[in-house]
Amino acid sequence: MDAAEMLGYFGLTRQESVLYLMLCSEGRMTGYEAAKATGISRSNTYTALAGLVEKGAAFIEEDTATHYLPVPAEEFCGNRIRRMQEYAQLLTQVLPEQREETGGYITVKGEENIFDKMKNMIDKAKERVYLAVSGQTLSKLMPQIKGAVARGLKVVIITDPPFALDGAQVYHTKTGQHQIRLIADSKNVLTGDTAAGSESTCLYSQKRNLIELFKEALKNEITLITMMEGS
């Protein structure tokens, strides 16, 4: 993901992102200069620059000609994040309460969405977390894993050697690079893989029979790992 794509998460269009990056690189520019430097048509450039000003990503400096200056990235992003946090608090107050999940089989699509689901499951766990993933996948979940350990949860991890984490029960074995198996609180399970990137899919469920099936499979795998280490 390049910088222009990341700026999209902060509400900028593709052309606004390109112009913002140009302003950050070159400093103050007129609309004509920005259009010439980026190759964007003048009409689209002025529309996008107006969008940057409206969204708090650029300032206007009136001189003999109108110049545009970038709002520092830390300030712009910080403002957007703070505003979204305020909106999130308001939404939790006005949205209707969500009905309890029915315990069906839900497909989570896209690597980014899958990782978000894993992080949320670990963050919301209250008693225990069972996780079987590669070291590469585990590295992306470390803040959540360490948080679970700090909260006093039972954390059991099956992953590649030589990973170690104080407070967690770690078992080493060769794992599939993109394979995911996660159980939280014996109440929900997520399984699948992220090999296909944005087309990846995982199955999420609160079905008791599926959870018990995966718990038993993980217990058997741990038993086998322990036996192999002792042989």
C-alpha cells in the first residue's frame, strides 16, 4: 500500500492524495504549478485543492497569487483520528443495540478484515485465547497478544520456533505460513488463511460443535508436539 492509498483512509480522494503528497514534497504551490507538476488537469486540480482545504489537509495563502500549503501530516492525521474517535463515541450512543449473534457460519473476506477480526477477538477475550499461526502472522498480532497476557488471560500459542513470550504457553511446530486458527473464550472461532490477500477468506462462528472440534484438534496437536519434544 503506497502513501496515496493510505491517505484514502483519511478521507482523501486519489487526486487529493497525489496533490497533498506533491505539496508536502514541494511546499507552497499555486494551482497552476500543482497541475503542471502532477499532470492533473487544471480544472480537476483546483477542485481537488479545494477539497484538501475543506478536509483540513491544506491551507490557503493569499498573495499576488493564491498559494496552497500542506497541513503537516501529523497534524492532519491527528485531527482526522480525533474527529473519528468523537464520532465513534456519538455513534455508540445513538445506534440501536445490536442483537446477539445467532451462532451461524460467517465468512470474513480480505486479509485486512481478517486481521481486524483476529485483533478484536483477542482484545475482547476475557478468559483464554488459543492461537495457531505462523511466526509471520503472529508478529502482526503482538500488541493484542501481549495485552491478553497482561490482562491475566490464559494464552496458548502454536507457532514456528524460536518464538517465546513470558506468560504464554508456547508450542513450536512447523505451521502453514498463512493458515489461521483462533479460539477466544471457547465462545468463538476463526479459521482459514490469508494467502490470497484481498481475496482471502476465513470462517467465523460461535457454533458450539465447531468450537469443540477445533479445541480438540488443537489439544491433540499440542499432545503430539509434546510427545515429539520428549522423544
